[in-house]
Amino acid sequence: MTGTPWMKAALAAAGMLALAPAAQAQEGQAIKLVCGGIGVDESAKMRAEISSHSLTILYSTPDGSYLTGVHTRVDDPLKDRSAESECGPVGQVDVSEPGRYRVTATFAGQTRSQWFDLKPGGGARTVMSWRE
């Protein structure tokens, strides 16, 4: 390759950007559910990103203690699409298009279900609570 070192670096970076969509194919899903928030640093990072996600869910008890191991499923029943994972204390949902989505979460044999009008990057938030 000929050219200045700066030009070579720019072309190399452009090549890496061109490869990025293939490496992130899973992120192109219609519904994405990411769970975490264990530890102060991870929890703070996820909370700081609330506005960039369609929905952020906090899982807790009525006294404010956080829960983990909450089986969570997000459905778009009209298009037969879903995502599910074990979540807690934070779950973040991203959708590819606006619509009405159902979140169903189960902890210790008790199931909660809520409907949300979501849009990409909508910044919605909710708390799902169970007694331990």
C-alpha cells in the first residue's frame, strides 16, 4: 500500500468498520435483551445508558433489595418475535421498530407480565418487584 502513514491508518480503520456489522450480527435482532448490573461499576454503567435503550427494567423486592435470576421474556406477539434470558438486577431491552411489547418475568415461581409501547432508543423504564 502506498501513501502517507495517516492515510494507511485511515484506510485500515475503514476496513475494520466495514467488518463490524458481521461481528455484531446478533445485535441486528428485532428484539435484544441484555442482562447484568451486578456490582457497582456495571450497575452504574447500565443506568447511565438508560436513555439509549428502548426499556430498562430494575428487578427488586418491595424494600428495594435487588434481585438476580429472574427469567425474563420479551415478546412482539404480532410478529412472532421474542428474546429471553436470566436477568437481574438490571435488564435492558432494545427493539428495532416501535410497537407494543409484552415483558413476562418469573422469580421464585411467581410470574409478572406487563405491556409496553416501545420504540428504538425510547428510554422507558420500569421496576418489577417480588417478595422474597
